[in-house]
Amino acid sequence: MAKTYFTEDHEWLRVEGGVATVGITDYAQEQLGDLVFVELPEIGRKLAKGDPAVVVESVKAASDVYAPVDGEITEANASLSADPSLVNSAATGDGWLWKMKLANESQLDSLMDEAGYKAHIG
Amino acid sequence: MTGDHTRHLPLEDLHQAAGARFGAFAGWSMPLTYPPGVMKEHLHTREHAGLFDISHMKLFEVSGPGATALLNRACPLDAGALDISQSKYTFFLNEAAGIIDDLIVTRLGDDRFMVVANAGNAVEDEKHLREISADFDARVEPLDRVFLAIQGPDAWAALARAGIETGSLLFMHGVEPRQNWFMSRSGYTGEDGFEIGLPEADARDLVASLLKDERGQWIGLAARDSLRLEAGLCLHGQDLTPEIDPVSAGLMWAIPKEIRAAGHFIGAGALRSIIGRGPSQKRAGLKPDGRQPVRAGAALIDGDGNPAGHVTSGGFGPSTGHPVAMGYVDTALARPGTKLFADVRGTKIPVDVASLPFTPHRYRKG
């Protein structure tokens, strides 16, 4: 069964079978405002935790989204090219950003669960 | 003015109650967006009308027998040629003809003018004006006002519902409809609209009246920026700086011909020599290909990879539906249609030099 984790940088990861689907939280999309462009990552790119993976651009500013754990990009959400506002309207659903094959599943242990994340954002 | 010295708008409590998200701008804590978000706020202004709190901007009254002469010295302006209630877009220039600030001067009476200056330059502007005023029989008085903008095609109707008639006032004119009020038909969106400086108590009444109507909507600084960028209007500190002159900025329409030739304003000599030799770069609109915004600071290069200029403002245009930008481009490359590239995080985004504005102005000129 899929399990969902959260980071202090307002990302979520849904992990199933060693692959994480990654997105930003509803709190994060609210802070960013209306998104107009998402610069998606290349498939096959290897990322270390903390590497910039995706750039999300609002009307006003560009912001990096970082890899929450080590891994390799297996898929990017192509529907965001046509409709970046999916990240605003469905941050934790259809507005996912990328999928990555985890290199080190033990890194998940340091992430928060939903209750922990809710406490984090207050 | 940063950190502990952040200034707060007199109506901040109203913005908090309206659910604003705040951010720092020019030393002020300003409402950036409200719950509808920048996209809807922007479109609401173009389609209906939006209410902006621009109290971070500063109003100065310049008065006295030497007021006209003072302004003719401080600005490339023929203040005496203005009709009463006529406004003029102008500048404070330094000796090198660099733009210290861009302003709107309105003639209120024979010897009385209103000067509206930018927030970020208000302190510098006041000091500058006071220094010059030592040579003239004129007074410079900063006014303590709330400053509101009502912008959009329905702005006049919204004000009419609030009991304020605007019928005879035309674009770039300003009057004093009530005690300690200053109202001009002007703005920073490209739309018809009004800017009203007034005492705080009156401002609270006016805001309550405007928001009582369901079409009334606060608009934040984020949409103010996207609206002015689509309208091709400059933001001082980005598109205009003390290192940029009005010739390079393409703003010579603001300086009357006879003043260019014979005016005694500060920076006159430098401006004349820039006119004589021509500017090395010019401000130009930039339309990026595709959907990726190109933002301030991005370098521009030509088709051969040579430096061609830089972007000074950029973002996404909610009304145009595509990214919009402006910047300074080598004069030889500044013609609309020229193909350039912007360097965005190492990727070369094709951009076309475009004529400004991106959205046509809809001013009420008569």
C-alpha cells in the first residue's frame, strides 16, 4: 500500500514499490500563487537529496523544488506543460510533479507523516 | 528602511481582514495578493474595476510664488504652461540626466502643484526638492494621506455609486473635490481609472462604500505589477534608475521640444548631448516564445551569441495569456520583430522585440 511522506520544504512523496510520486503541498501552492509554467525534469536524471529538480513559476517569481531524497527520475507530469494551474487546483493529486525510483529508502525515515507536517505548518 | 523599520499602511487592518498576503516592497509591508489570487485580481481590474491601496507612494504639495520656477529647475518641464488641473508625467533628473524618480505633477492653482512620487524614492525626492527649493521662494510640504487607486473600465461607475462624480475629469487631470482630497484620472494599469489621496477617516468611509458593492475587490501589488507591465509602464528601480536617461528609456514624449532645446532643468546639458549622439541602448518590449517567463536580470543575446542587452521587468501577462517582459536592447537590435534570446538558468529562450504596450491603453481622453 502507498504511504505518504512530507518534507519541511512543503513537498509530499507517495511511495509505492520503491517509486515515489513527488509534488508540493497545498500550503506551498497557496504561498506561490497562480502557477504559469513548470520546468519539468529530464527522465533518467539522477538526483541527490537537496538537488533542484523542478522550477515552478508563478506570475511573479520562479521557485525551485528540490529532490526530497536520492533517486532517478522515471516520469514527469507532462499534463503540467499544457496546464500548470493543476498544481494550484490539485496539488496533492493531478498536480504531481515527477516520479523517482528511490536510491535509498532509509531516507524516508527522516521525513514527516501527515500529522507531523500539519504540526510543522501550524 | 528594512527589517525593524518596515512601514505599515494606515489601512493595514482592512487588508488583514480581507485576507491579504503581505510582502516587503520599498520599505513597506504591502498586500501582495488577496484570496482570489493575482490572476483573477488582474483580470477583474481589466474587466471591471479594482481597488488598490497605494499609500506607500508620496504626495508633496509645492507652493509659493517660486513654485513654477522650482519645478522647472527640478524637472524637464514647463510648469507654467500647464492649465489648472492638468497633470504631466515627468522626472527628477541628476546632472548626468539619469532618472532619480519618475513623477506626476499636477497644477492645482497659479502657484500650487501636487507632486506624486514613488515609495522607494520618497525620502530622496523630498531631500532633493528641498535642496533645490533653497534657491526659490517656494514651499515643499509632504502630505499625510491615504492614497487609493480605482482602476478599470467600471472605475467611474464604482465611484459614482460611492457618491463621487468624475464625469468632467479627463485622463491626466487632477482636482481637489473635497477638503484635503486630491483626485486625478490616472493610474498604473493602462485602464481608465482614478487615484485619490485623502485623509484616513475619509478613506475608510470610501473603502467601505466601494466594497459594499459585490463588484468591489481589493487588488494586490502582484497584480499591480503584471497590469503595469502589460501596459508597458516603467517601474522605477527596475526599468528606470539614476543610470538610465529618458532618451534610452524611450520617454522623450514626456519632455516638451522647447524644454529639450532651451530648458534650464538639472541634467539639461547631459540630456542634450545624449540626444545628439543617440542612446547606445533603448528600452523595448520583449515577448518570449512559449510559456516560460523571462524575468528581470536575464541577459539578452543576439543570434550570433553576442551580448544584446538585459531584461529589467518580466513575468506572465494574465490578459495577454503569454509571458511579457521589457528591457534594454542595443539600439541596432531594438526594432520590433528582431529575434533575440534570453538566458534563463542556462537555457536560451527565444524572445521577439515587441512594441509596447502589450495590452492597449484605454484612457478616457475626452
